[in-house]
Amino acid sequence: MNLDISWLEQHLFLRELTEEERKVLPCIKVQTFKNGEPIIEQGQPGGTLYILRSGEALVEDINEDMRIRIAGVCEGTLLGEITFLNSHVTTAQVTANQDCIVYTLSKEEFSLIMHDQQTLAYDILSKMLSSQAEIIQRMNTQLLPIWRNIKKKANSLPLFVKIFPLLFIAAYTAAFFNVSLR
């Protein structure tokens, strides 16, 4: 499978590229994943940006034998942006929900783009920031009603329930010091 430059122009760069810019694009690799295959495995070394060219995938957090669905993603989605920038281990598992084509860009290859084609590097970083801003906005939209509900319920608790943990800590501390001083 070849790199689809016109698709990248439409979905990643949001503009037509010059011939000089197109010359550095072979550093973007093309990978295919079958339905059910992991695209990104949680805990693997970071430093790679993934661009979902086609197909759909599931983003999950896997901890202590529990899978928590974070999101479903589709064509045009960027994945691994944070670990691409900080080179920490990946924080989520991304699994193909159907056959997928994924473009990958390593941090090392991106450094070459930054050196040779700064505008192209700026476009990639801009897309990454835009993607992260959308994620944060979506999370705020989902989490704020939950937070408001928790605060509302906490405010309606009887005073004794609010004070009891403090009384317990005070009694425990007093007992600890009383035993320690003997």
C-alpha cells in the first residue's frame, strides 16, 4: 500500500503541498492492521504518531484485568500524540475494530521534517494540538455534569457525615500519640 498524499493534504495538512514538501513524505510509513489486531499496545515505548487512514479502532485502558472503553475512533484520527511528544510509554491500548490502514511517523523522522520543512512540521504540530483540544473539550463536556452532581450530593449530606472522617482522623491520631508516648 502506498502513501496517499492527497489524503494527507486533505486530512492532516489541510492544504496542497509543494513539490519540496512532498519529497520528505516517504518518511511516513504505511501499516495495515486486521480486525482485532492491536495498533498500539498499552505500556509500549512512545515516540510514534499514528494517523488512522482508514477503518475504525477502539481505544481502551487496560489495568488489573479490567478494560475501560475510552473512545471509538475513525478515519482521520491522530493517535499517540502525547507519547509522541514526551516519549513516555503509551497509556492506552488501540485495537482495530475492522481492517485499518495506519500512517506512522517516528519522532526521529519528524525531527528531519522539522529540519528540512518547518512549515510541514508546524502543520503536523498544529493538527496534534487541535486534536488534543477537541479531546479536552469533549472530556470537559462529559465530566462537568458528573462533577456538578457529586458536589450537589455532597452539599446535601448531613453535617455528621461530613465531619465524621475528621473526627475519626483526630481520634486515630490521638490514640497513636497516646500509645507512642507510653
